Amino acid sequence: MARVMFIEKDDHELRGLHKTEVSCKYIVSEYDGHKVLQLNSYGSMDRQIPGKLSQTFQFDETVARQLWDLLEREFAFSAKPGNE
């Protein structure tokens, strides 16, 4: 469980896709007057306790903007789907 401070590109190559699939839910809330996005991943069906909260990542507005910018750049996302 961690608050993400910045996002930067890694020089390593992707070796393959992970075989384990999990679900992810999000929470958007205010904390100390600042909006925070939290992504929660939940354990796979193969875990000892399936569906148990596994990891959380928190993004403040600054880091959420970094995430948006990289998604826009890497996947050609735009503000509205279908506006490519």
C-alpha cells in the first residue's frame, strides 16, 4: 500500500503478461482538502483468501495528471472516447 509520488518511464522491456488476473476497484475522495484517487487490487481466485484486498495505490492530482499524460501519449487517449 503506497502513495505514488511520481511516475517515470522505465528503460526495461516487458518480458510478458502476468498470468494471474485480478479485479481492481477505485475510490475518489478528499483528504486534507485534496482529491485523491485510490486503486485497489484484489486477490485472484487462486489465493488462500480469494478477493481479499491485496494492494492499494494512491494518486494525488499532480500524479494523476502524470498518469493521464502518459496514457494520452502511449495509447493516444483523448478527453472523450472516439475523438482520435
